[in-house]
Amino acid sequence: MIKPPYKLRCEYVENPIEIDTPFPRFSWILEHEQRNQSQSAYQIIVSSEESLLNSEKGDLWDTGKIISENNINIEYNGKPLKSNEMYFWHVKWWDKDNSESSFSRFSSFGMALLEKSDWKSKWISKKDFVDKKTRISLQYKSGGVGLFGRLKEVNAIYLRKEFNVEKQIEAAKLYISGLGYYELRLNGKKIGDRILEPAQTDYNKIALYSTYDIIDHLQERNAIGVILGNGRCVELYGYDFPKLIVQIQIQYTDGTSEIICTDESWKLSTGPILENGIYYGEKFDARLEMPGWDNPNFEDSAWDNVSVVEGYNLASQLMQPIQITKVMTPQKVESPQPGMYIYDFGQNFTGFIRLKVQGPRGCQVKVRFAELIKEDGTLNTATNRSAPVTDIYILKGEREEIYQPHFTYHGFRYVELTGFPGVPSKDSIEGYFFHSNVPKVGEFFCSNELINKIHTNIIWGQLSNLMSIPTDCPQRDERHGWMGDAQIVSEEAMLNFDMALFYTKYLRDIQLSQKEDGSISDVVPPHWPIYPADPAWGSAYITIAWHIYWYYSDIRVLKEHYESFKLYIEFLSNTSKDNILSIGKYGDWCPPMCIVSKRTPIDLVSTWYYYHDTLIFSKIAKILGNDKDCTYYSEKAKEIKDAFNREFLMHTYKYIKVSFTDRAISQTSNVLPLSLNMVPENREKEILNSLIEAIRGHYDYHMDTGLVGTRYILEVLTENGYPEIAYKMITQTSFPSLGYMIKEGATTIWERWEKLESSGMNSQNHIMLGSVDTWFYKTLAGIKSLTPGWKTFRIKPFISEDMNYAQAKLNSIKGLIYSAWEKKDLNFKLTVIIPVGCDAEVWVPIKDENSPIKEGDTVIWDREERGTGHLGITFKSKEDNYVVFNIGSGYYEFSS
Ligand code: BGC
């Protein structure tokens, strides 16, 4: 008997209840005791009742035995699925020898609201907002590229409604969208543990609703309460005012059902949250609390009636919510001035703090946040720029009071308390780290402590910048979806986290930002509408989609965006002149000692991305079977490549622009064409050599790259035979290097290579230079996919003289991939795990021709190929210091 499939997922989630596509896709993972196994067939059954599965009959879909190796994203093709229903499915498989498994345990999925007409509820809000009596007062302050908005004196609003449930309930779901942000409460308790919901979008195009199973929270008499915060749903970003829609659908055991809606009958009040804004912080007056407001039988006759208002288009928020993932305790607390207490968490992170305080009524505690500290021990808030980042709590004067904000977040390491009654202790505050809670799928670890620390800083920085959109930074007056930052780390993010849903949603945001002429904005959602995007920023659209396809074998995203990609490429084409693109603004943004590179021409970077995107688009056309487009755009890519070389390839063995005064060789200008094999063959060697020479000489093994070059340089050096130079560069500790940042105390990745602690561009928590993490997985652990969906991949670790071991685990869409190598005395060991259905090329390093290679206890190579077929290992070739084998699934231990 072979084992049944496990980890059943529908649209990437194990038991989703918010599916709003009529054709959800199913995936599963396989295990087998034998090596070299794969699936030859599967059978999926989908039913409306769990009990039907037990009898192995599906009333909705029974695929029968389907001959196929595929176990990823199999699209539903049964009877129509209905809104608000739950469904059950299971699957079995046949291995390559046609042995049949039993059925898996069953899994379920729930449909959300498929049709617009399923929404019976109305959007509601505060009458004063509608009448423009209490306008959301915004202080506008212009600067740089856009507007930095602050919100002051704007209360959050509290909305409530009571209802009865008189019969026995079979199922109850609640659908809600509350903009900017909502907190949902039912019968006195917060429902769920989501923060800053819903996910940000361009609300004028689409707003997202979340789905909650509330069956366990309902009683005979119920009260639903919702607090609405401002978030970005304010005039500054092109919206009118906060608003809410809720729909509760209850099914009773007697077959009847009931819907409870937002409508004119809801009541509204202001409450203790006096101010709230993303950048501003929150002001909470506990004296204004309304005990019982979210419980039944609350006296709300003094509350206002709500107004029914115009709403937004809705879609289900099928992505991981923002949740607290770690409680942080302060490392120390000091008092640099009387009445001022500074806490140090020892780690830069995103979130807020929970305050514990006891004191007289009306006493006001002020909490401020910063990434840095001054020499005198007080906060250095320079990196917050104009964002006030201040929470204020006014005590009601009871025993111990506990407060945490609702609708704001901060990026910080240090916290300042003033106005605290008495002397606060270390545990007067607790930090909460939160972010979009994407599952961790990758782990990397090696014998070099500096590399481990860089990796750890990247993980903190990456998570800090996942706030339902990929943000540039979490602390200052931006926190926007800057797409250059997003695209440049998208592969790093996918190696570390399951990003399928997060990026699928973000691609939709990008699509919605596209103008008729095909252009997209630098910032998406376009809360700063900056059109057209710098091509390195705009490339996020095609680059992220391509990675989704590559890592998750997802063709649907390519289909859904195909026409928009094409429109974007056409936009680039229309704005180019002789295939050179000059619409860039940032280029290789933030290399050492400047913001805009002095050595890498912006046009070069823009035109390179134009080539990159056109080339990928031609591949997408091919995958989708559009041969005409494929031919057209591959030709186009060739023309761009020729133009690129004509314009930027100098006879002085380097890519540069003659007009540049700095004559030092630009790393990025040479790395980019090398990375896409654009350099004419007869000149490749000289370009590579001059790059290497400059790195060794002029740059003394330091990076001189901005966000673009940093992404590619280590990989280009490695692929071209210089991994040890890449290693030397990444392990630098003098300026400019990531090691230098760490030496200077960084616990995340800085925006700039320089230590900058006064005003300007100086975020301590930007993720863009974190793209180097891919090199750790792909080179030090050596795991690199060769075909989409991990069907085939390579394990080729680079064994640095300097290191004793490295290991990486990847919970890929196909299952666990593992690569771990270790030097011990004179022996070398490489352990790998290959998931069922995958083929891998394993490159086992050898010291010299005479060192035999074993797998387990069997010699599998000693200068000659041996008969290793019985072990599921085939000799492929001998390349330099490696012997290459082809292997199938299973666990292997190679030694030499
Ligand atoms: C952001 C960046 C962004 C850039 C655009 C900055 O202010 O923080 O990370 O990509 O502007 O040049």
C-alpha cells in the first residue's frame, strides 16, 4: 500500500472558507517509501456532504482515474459551486508502478459570495461625514514626490446592531469589509486575531471583504459591534470617508436560512478612539469607553442613526491576514531625563506596544517610537521623517489598565514613555510584531555567523514590509507599495515564505492601477499616483507574475494578466526611441554614496528592464500557446538587445555612458547584460574580465550597486565561475557592505549603504538590498529550480574554503526539498531530500580525481561511472570539481 496524499490545499490554503472563484484549484503533496517515485494518475472527489465522501461517492465532481503526473493546481470542473456553501474533497493517487493509494483524509473549502447580487447588505457610514459636517481634517504637507498625509482629531466610529437567533444553527458565516480598517466584535469579544483589516487596495476599484465562521460565537440574543478606523480611506488618497458593509448568513438545521445585513437600522457613536492614522498614531481616552457597547441589551437610544452610502466593488480577501507573530520583550529600560523612559527591544520591527498602567483618572501617557537613539539616550526620530508616530493613552483611573492601539502601526526598536504615573517597570510594555502572516517555507543556516546574521536581518526586514502590500519601509511617512522594492526581493520572499496568495492579490492591484495607455504607477495601490513607473519599478508586474508561475506552477495568473502585460510592453515600446527607454527616474537606486547612481546610467537600467520584460513576455506567450505573440516579442527583444549594445557597449570593454565623468567601471552596467546573456559572444570574456578586475582592484571586493545591481551581481559572478568573489563581497564588514551595517548595529537592512542618522533617505528597515538572500539558497545551499513548479531542479552547493557547513530546507509546492553539506575532518557529506515527482541534478564536489563518492555505504563513483541504477542514481557527467548525478525522489547521503 502506498501512502495517501497529504497537505491538501485549495487555492493554496488548507481549509479556506473564502473562495470566490467558481473554479478553485486543488493541490496535494505525496510521500513514498521508495526512491525515484512519481505520480502516474490521480482521482479527486468533491461532495456537498462529508458523509458522501465516506461512501466514496461525489455528488459534484468525480474525476475518475486521470492519467497525469500533475498534483498542483488541478482546476475544478464539476457541477456549479454555490455561494456561501461548504464542500468536501479528497484525493488518491497511483505511483509510477501503478500501485494505488487509499483516499486521503478529506479536506473542506467554503465558497464566499460569487455574485454581486449575493450581497443584500448596504454600505453604511456616519451621517456627518456624508453631510461634510465633520470632515476628516487632513493636514496636507507636500514634499518630494507626493503628499504626506496626517490625520488629526478624527475619531474612530463605533457601529452596532442587535439580533436574535431563535432556531438551531447549522452554519453561520459573516462577511465584512470596513474601510479604512475595522475591528469586528460579537457579543463582547473581538472576532478573530486579524489586525489592520482589510488588506489595502485601491478602494475606488475594489475593496476586499473577509469571511469569518461565527457559529461558535452566536447565542440567542446577539450584538455585533464594529469599530471603523481611517487607514487610507480618506480624502488624501482619493476616497470620501470610512464606511462599512457586513452580511451574516445563518443556515438553520430545519433547512431555513436568514441574512442579517448592514442597513439603516444600525446605530453609530463616537467613542474613546479620538484620533487614529497610520502615520499619526492613535489617541485613546479610556474615560470615554462604553462598557457593554458590543454586548446585547446595551442602551443605545442616544446613539445616532447611520447613513446608507455609496459603496465599492467587493472581492474576497483570499490572502493571509496581518497577525501578531511574536511577542517582544524589552531588553532594557533607561531614564535619560526625569519623567522620560526609553525602552530598547534590541530588534527593529513593525507593530505596536501593549501598555500596562495604573494611575489617576485623566492622566495622559504618551508613547513615541523610533528606530534610533541619540548619544544622550533620547529618541532619534529622524527616520520617521514627518510621521508623528505617537500613541496617547488617557487613563480612566481604575486598577490596572491595559491598552494597545487599533488602527496604526509603527516601525521601531526604541520606545519612549512620558507622562507615566510613577516609575514604569520593564514589563509595563510589551511589543507585538505583526505583518501579513505568510507561512514560512524556507530555512537557511550555515557555519558563517555573519551570513546567518544577514539572513536573519533580511527575514525581519522582509516581514516588516509585508503589510497586505509589499511596502518600502514601515516607519516613515511613506510605507507605500513602491514596486521597485517589491519586485527586486520577490524571489527572496518566495524562497522564505509562501507568497502565492499575497502576490496574486498584489498583481491584481497592479492590474487595477494600469491606465488606458498601458502605464502603471511606481506606487501600487496608487495612493501616490506616480505615472509612468520607472521601468525597474514597473517590472514588478511581469517579474512577480513570472516568479509565481515559476515557484507555484501557476498558469492562471499568466492568463489573467496576459492582455495587461501586453499593454504594458506596448506602453514601453511606444515611449522608447530607437528601442532605448528614457522614462526612468531612479535606475540603480541608492548605490553607495548617492541616491541616483553616478556610474550606472538610468537609461541603461530602464532599457535593460525593457528587454527583460519583453523577453519574459515572449516566454509567457509561448506558455499560453500564443505563437504569433511569442515570435513577435522575441524578435522585439532581440531588437532591444541590439539597441542596448549599440548604445551602451563601449569599445573600452565596459558598459557605460561616455558622458559620465566618473570613469570607474560600473558594476551594475556590466552585471545586467551578463545576467541575461546580452553581451555579444566575442566580447563576453572582456566584459567579465573588466568587471572582475574592477571588483578586485578599484572596489576591493565591495559592492558598488544600488537596488538593481545588488539583486544580480552575486548570481552573475557565480554563474560565470567566480563564486569565491561573490563570497568575499557578501562577507565584507567594511563600508559599503551588509556586514558593515551589522557591525554598526543593524538588526534589519538599511535603505542606504551609509550610516545615516539625520534627516532624509535613511530608513533602517528597507528590504530592497535583502535580495542577496537568494544567493544563500541558490549558491551556498545550492538549490536552484530548473523548470516551473520544482519539477526539476539542481543541487550544486558552492563549498567555500571558509565554511564548514550550510543547509537549507524548502517546503516547496511539491514537498520538502533539503540540501545540507558538511566538511568533517577529511570527509565531505551532502544530504539531500527530493520530493516525490521531482527530478534533481546533484553536483557532488570532489577534492581530486582520486576521491571516490559514496551514497550511503555504496561507492557510486571512483573516476568511472558505476552501475548505480538500483539506487535510483544515474551518473550524468563530470564537470570541473563536481561529479553530477541525476536522481529521483527520496533521501540521499553522498560522501566523498
Ligand atoms: C522609497 C523607496 C522607493 C523610492 C523610489 C523612496 O522614498 O522609500 O524605497 O523605491 O522612493 O525611488
